[in-house]
Amino acid sequence: MKLPVNLLIGAVLVALVIGAAALSLVWTPQDFTVMNVRNKFAAPDTIHWLGTDQLGRDLASQLMAGARNSMAVALAAVLLGGSIGTALGLLAAAIGGWVEDLVMRIADIGFAFPALLFAIMLAAVFGPSLTNAVLAIAFINIPVFARVARAAANQVWTREYVAAARAAGLDRFAISRDHILPNIAAPVIVQATIEFAVAILAEAALSYLGLGAQPPSPTWGRMLSEAQTLMYQAPQLAIYPGLCIVAAVMGFGLLGDGLRDVTDPRLVRER
């Protein structure tokens, strides 16, 4: 089967971002925390591949470390929000009735609550940190996964093998665990890939507002924030992290869209 172009492009972009993040765990061109003000705004050379910022820090190293922080926040937030949301969606589909209505109304409340407002509230109470950014982004993921899991699970509950499992005496929770969850994995994984893009964008926004990882740990959002007053003097300080955010968000978005094209039976039949 020929793979969709969007899947291939997304996979390449995601591989580059994840590769840079993984490499930064063991190596960066320079120490991204070292400042040399006398060497600020240096042009790219063999030592500083993309030049330096207003404090003389190596830009390439900061971008690689920023990729690591973005991936860590996105992974933790999607795993946390996806696990809770999927569990709620499975519960709603398994029990139905007022439980399903309650879960869906809670999801509606989650959709209505602005993520940035929730992050600001967390920062006011506990102080800005990477953990609070993860919690804020995970919070907005819960209703998304709950709706996706519930819709997919309701379709699976009508299948003959589920009816056979019920006739065999299995309870609803055992059926959800053994039969429903494995069969809704594909749409949940596709949604998780798309939510990765949302999480990266949200993390950049929170960092831009000073609510994400704190210095000296670099983030793409804070690099943009620090560069906004230097646009005429050194536009590359905003261009580089901006391109990284665009590449990461576009990569995960295209990857999720491509996975949906491959796994959705209706789209496969149309092709």
C-alpha cells in the first residue's frame, strides 16, 4: 500500500525533532547555559553553528535543549490526559445512562475552560514550573480523549464478538479491558499524535508567558519572548525558534492526519 505524502512528510519532521531532542540528552555543540556577553549576536561559524544570542549563548544548543523540553512536556501531558480521558470514555460507553451523560457534561466543562487561564491559576497558587505546564496541558487533553474513546467504544460495543463475550459471562469492565480497549487503540493513537502538536504549541505559549520551564532551562517559547524586543537588531533569535515550533507542530499534525488516512477503513476504501 502506498503511504500518503502527508504521513511521510510528518514522519520526517517528527524524526528530526525527536532526534534533536534525544541527541541533546547526551550532546550539544556547546553548553547552552554558558554566557559570553562579549560574543553576543555572533554570526554562525564552526563553533557556534547558528550564532549566539544577546547573552552570548549558543543558539543551536538552546534549540536542541528546547526540543527536549517541548517533547518532554508534550509526552507527559498527552500520556496523562490521554490515560484519564480514555478511561473516562471507556467508562461512559461501558455503563451508559446517567454515567455517560455525566462524563460527557464534564468533558463539555473541560472544553469550555481555557487552558491558559488554568495555567495562570496554577502558577498563581504553586508558582510557574514545568510540572504545572504539564498539568495545564493534560487538563485540556482529557475531554478530547474522553469523547474520542467514548465514540469509538460505542461502535465496538455493537460488534458480535462483544455480544459473545457478554454471553460468556464477562462483566462490562473485563470486556472493556480485553476487547474494547484493543479495538479503539488506532483512533486513540491517531488522536494522541494530533494532540502532540497541540501540546507543543500550548507549551510554547505558556513558556512565552513565563509559565513553563524556568531559566536556565531553554524553551522555544521563552526564546521567542526574549527575542521580541530584538527583532530589528537580531531577527534570527525569533526566526529559529519560530521555525522549530512550526516544524514540530506541522510534523505531528501531518503525521496524525496521515495515520488517520491509513487506519480509517472508509478512507482506505475511497482510495
